[in-house]
Amino acid sequence: MTETIGKRIKEARIKKGLSQTELAGKLGYKSRSSINKIETGGRDIPKSQVVKIAEILDLTPSYLMGWENSPAHNILSREKIHMIPVYNSIDAGFKTYDSSDISGHLPLYIENDSDVKNTICVTVREQSMSPKIEDGDTIVVHRQNHVDNGKIAIVMIGENTIVKRVDFNRDRLILTSYNPEYPPMIIEGSELTNVKVVGLVQQIIKII
């Protein structure tokens, strides 16, 4: 991912007509060597600088981070970019809420301020949703207790928290994995009282 980010920064910087020294100055670095290291993949970008770099280079933070393929100009309001916590597991994000399980933060554009507190990122640590969601991918989840049929959701079954495609069929619930090695889970009757939807998967950020 670091090499992808560096390449995109270099391409956008050249297109803007900025030298490495000029970009370094705008970001508060003392010399061009810091920019050179970022562009060649030898240095990670501090997450606090992602939005600022994107703004200077007229990019969206999502394109800069390698999550989008279109180098669209950054017409998004900076006030709508929020640093969202990334939890190391689904349980950490939906059961324990342990801040020690936060591995970092990602810059996300969120239109409605009321949605910010209900949005989290979670690193998936299992293969049942592969290839759509691979082990190590990050998902952006909005905390809510209902989803439409066919959507991918975070579901709690007793003490277990899982990510599955959700389909309601009359008085039964079907939870489907994308990995064919994992058969569908069919829950019906009194067992439904032990199940609840706790979040909607809104975006999948693939490992690069």
C-alpha cells in the first residue's frame, strides 16, 4: 500500500507543478528528503497528514490511500472528513469497545454528522466471506439494528459476533457466507430471539 500511495502522490505533485521541496514546505517538513521517502515507499504517511496532502494535491483521501481508482478532484468539504477508529476484530468493535484494540484511524467522508459516532472500521480476521471480504480486509460499518435483504451485516448470535449476508424469509433468517466451504446458517422459530443485527457493512477496503 505504501508504494501505491507514494506513486499517486508523485503523479499528483508533478501534475500540480510542485517540486518535492515545495510540497515539503506546505506540509511542514524541513527538507525534500521526507517527500522523496514517501514517494518511493520508504516512509509511511502519518494518518494526521492524509487529509492535508489530499487537499494540497486536489485528491480525495480515498484515492490517495488506494481505495479508489479515479483521481477525482477533491471537491469534498474538509469538515466532512472524519478520522474513524479501526478495531482489530469484530468483537472489539461491537462487544468489548476496548480502545486498546484500536489499531489506528482512517479518513472517511461522512455526509451526515449524526452518522459519525455510529461509524467504525473493523479488520476482518476470518475467511468465511472470501473472496468478497478477505482475511485482513477492513470493513466500514454503520451501527444499526436492521438491514435490507441481501446486505452484508454484522450479526450477534448469543455471544458470537459474525459478518454474513442477511436474508429474511418469512419466519426464518438465512445467514450466507461467500466462501463455499461455509454452509448457510438457517435460523428459525424460537432461535430467532437469540439473534440481532448490530451493523451494516457499507464499504470494503481491500488489502493492497
